[in-house]
Amino acid sequence: MSCTPRELESYLATLLGVSAFADYCPNGLQVEGGRQIRRLAVGVTANLALLEAAREAEADAVLVHHGLFWNKDPRTLTGWRAARVRSLMQADQSLFAYHLPLDAHPEFGNNAGMLRAMAFEPTEPLTVDGLTLGFLSRLSNAMTALEVIERVEAVTGREPLVFGDPDQLVATIGMLSGGGAGYFEAARVAGVDLFITGEAAESSQAMSEELGGMFVAAGHHATERFGVELLGRHLVQTFGVELLVIDIDNPV
């Protein structure tokens, strides 16, 4: 089985509710190839290493969380941008990218996906800047922060950066993948005892001390691997495509 690039874009626009998001990048089909999609590669970021790996694997399309085009980018295709587009065009591959819609989705999103990978059920949304992007998990039985951190490390494969007392009891976990450090205060107002995001800010240590609660930075890349793989598995079931998961390691 297979689908065309436009069929896949139309399906994902509805599934992910793309029109509901005021994002700072185009969500959907960013580069249209001419090939019917039978083999789909998924990964976090459309960097050249991922695109070349997808090309070598003869993928017909690539689906990522971080695409090629952002609002503040120049309107020219030169240098590294040109190299990435050239790789896609020479291979006649399509590129799909879904940013905030893939953070927010309750089934295929990065945040709900990482919580479930840690055996925590997302119980309610975490709304920031008027958008429901993250999720809360309210635990039926409190556990220590250290126990939660051990689960974070297990699913990301890396030791997170942690601020706060690891012996603190945690009843509510907040999950906001990627660059969510600036929302720690909003999470504390929402009752979060332990906040998980990708990157720390310079202020994160002081904010943890002054607001209380645990701050856990588990890696921007590491916290955003979940959505594309979950979505890819769903597309296998929906369209019968072959799935290739390509993880280009990134310590950030």
C-alpha cells in the first residue's frame, strides 16, 4: 500500500489539527517530491545527516519535528539550506514537518508519548501562551523525585540536568518537551511538583530554588523523539507504508 504526498498531507492536517496552531514554521508538506510514498523515514530534525541517511535507505518521504523553514529565516536557499533541499530534490523525496501540533497531540505527541513511555498517564493538558502544548500527570500515589528521574533517564538514554531536592515527594508531573524552560513558573502555578523539559535556561536553577519544585532538563532532541515514531507507527497501520526510524544523535 502507499499514498501520495498530498494525500498524506491532507490526512495529517486533520489528524494533528494543524489549523489550530499559530506556529512559527509551516506545518505540513515543506518539499514535494514526485514519488508515491511506500517507505517513510521519520526523525527529529531535517539536518543533512538525516536526509542523506533517508536517501541511502531509499525512503520516498521524510517526516520530522523540526523542518527546514522558520519564520525568521532568510528568503534564500544558499549554503547549508541549499544542500538540504538539494538532497531532497535529487532523491525526489518529500519532506513533512510538524512542530507544535506534534508536541500537543494527546496520542501521537512528544509530551503524551514521553509520559506514557515512563509509565505515567497524561491526565490533563498543560496550557502555555494560550496553547495546549504539554501535559500533566497527576499520580495516584506520590513517589520521590529520584524515582521519576530514573524513569526519565531510562527512556531518554541520558542523564538529565536536575535542579531541586531528589528526595522531594512528587504528586504531579509536568511535561513540556524541547525548549520549555521559560514555562517553569506557569507549570508551578498549575501545581506541578516536577517539571520535565528539554533544555535549561540560565535562570532555571534560581527559579527552582525560589519557586520550589523540581526542574529536569532531559535534552531537546531526546524529549522530542517520541512523536515522530508514534505517528510513523500510526501511518504504517493507516496507509501500509514501511517505516524507517532514523535517530541522528544530538547531545543538546
